[in-house]
Amino acid sequence: MSYLETTKDIYKEAALTPDVGLCCTTNPIWELPGLKIPRIMQEMNYGCGSTVHARDLTNNPKTLYVGVGGGMELLQFAYFSRQKGGVIGVDVVDEMLEASRKNFKIAEEQNDWFKSEFVDLKKGDAMHLPVEDNSIDVAAQNCLFNIFKADDLKKAIAEMYRVLKPHGRLVMSDPTCEQPMNDDLRNDERLRALCLSGSLPIADYVKTLTDAGFGTIEIRARKPYRILDPKHYPTDELIYIESIEVAAIKDPMPADGPCIFTGKAAIYYGEDDYFDDKAGHVLLKNQPLAVCDKTAGALAGLGRDDIFISESTFHYDGGGCC
């Protein structure tokens, strides 16, 4: 049995018998004005963060969500579009698709504005999306891509890039790990399916996105997720896993490389009212400007004593230098 078959079996069981602790997180369940999320959807929330951000969802975007879970984030996306087929949900597990359909009927009863036809559920897998090229404004996946091994991950990201419109956004949440994992962990199909042993370092995770062509990367959040300890897992040392929320934007790749935002800011505190680096970045006096890592390095390389560059906070809310 391949690791993908193991994954399919685990989520088939999670569809038939909701597993509240499968991917439990400290993230709140966003219930926006007029939005009521059924309890069954909350119990089947198998993500490790959130991919629903209001700033991504203006002007009735066409949205794609891969790995539907119990339908909670599909319902949240539909809240912003409210149109027939405005949201596409893709899953390889028949039982999960059927569970979502049932959950949407409950959502219709609890939300006057919602209709099940707002969400178009399709059978398919992340490596072969049943979606047209350049047709999606916002694509999302939550705690899925970390399961994939390198070649499959490359295919899945390439598929997301294919279906997105120019300047479209791929919004994701996945576990990451900065410590090395041994082969026993990496090759354990069940632990990989449970979103544990497939976790990549953040730099490697980001590189898979830029290698696919995404010109702008935003790391929006970084938070604790899991511990793998020697008493319960095949490891000699305690391993700390975090989850991150990332947006990869289908912008043209800059000639000097991608713009990767990790939450750095530049502050000018010199004698003038502002500093202009003549490269498109104007720093007003004592006003922090969010900068990508590339710009942060260029400003630091000027060797000035009146520009402060903060460390990465791994929290980015938009705006900034690029």
C-alpha cells in the first residue's frame, strides 16, 4: 500500500466517524456576522490553521479548496462569494465529499444566505485537479501538502499554479519543522498521513513555491503545533513541530529573485524627513515599512547607521515594499 492509500484510508475513517483530535489546533473558529458554522463542521475541522482571510476575498473571487474536510472552510469561502459554483471543493475521498454534502444541508438550515449550490464539489486529487487553467482567483489547502513526498508535492504545487489566474493567490496552512527527522519517522506512512512526519523546514517549504514560479511569498503566521517525543515516537530526541500560514502569489518572478515576506520591517531614523534608496523604497522618518527579505538585505548592505532592520517575526499583514 502506498502512503497516499494510507492517507486516503485515514481520512475515509475520519469522514465516517469524525475525529475531533485528528488535527486539533488553537485557532479560533471564525464565525463572521451572519455566519453560523454547524458543530459537525467544527468537529471535522482537520486543518492546522486558517486559509480564510477577508483581504483575499474581495470582489466575489472564484475560489478553489483542495481537501474538503467537513466543509467548514468551503462554507467560509462561500460567505464571501454567495454565488452558484463560486467555490470549488476537490477531494479524492468519496466519503469526505458525501460528508460535506450532508454538512452543507445543515448549514443551509442554520444560515439564511447559504445554498449548497454555492459550492461545487468534485472528485479529484491534488496532482490532477479537475479545474481549467487560469480560472481561479484564490486557491487554498489546509494541512494537506505536508503529507506529500517531494515529487508529489512538486506536482501538487504546479497544479495550483496552473489553475490560478495571473496575480491569483495560493493560501495554505501546513506543519513545518526546523529539526531533522530520521528515516523511521519520514517513512512512517501513518505519521505522514497524520500531518507529522512530512513537515519541512520553512526555507525548503518556501523554495518549493518559488521553484514553481510564485514571485511573491507571504508568511502570515507561525505557531506551535505538535511535539514528537521519544516515549511515543521513533525518535531519540524531542522534535518540535510548528504550523505556518502562507500565501503564494502568482506574480511575475522578479529578475533578482522572489519577494519573500517573513515579517521584517525597516525603520529610518536619520535627520531627513525620509530616505529614498532609489530602488523603489521610500522610508518615512520613524515609520516602519514592511520589507521582503531581499529588500531587508539590500538596505542592511548600505551600511547606514540610521536604518534599523527588524528580525523576522513570521507575521505579515500586507502592504510593504514590493
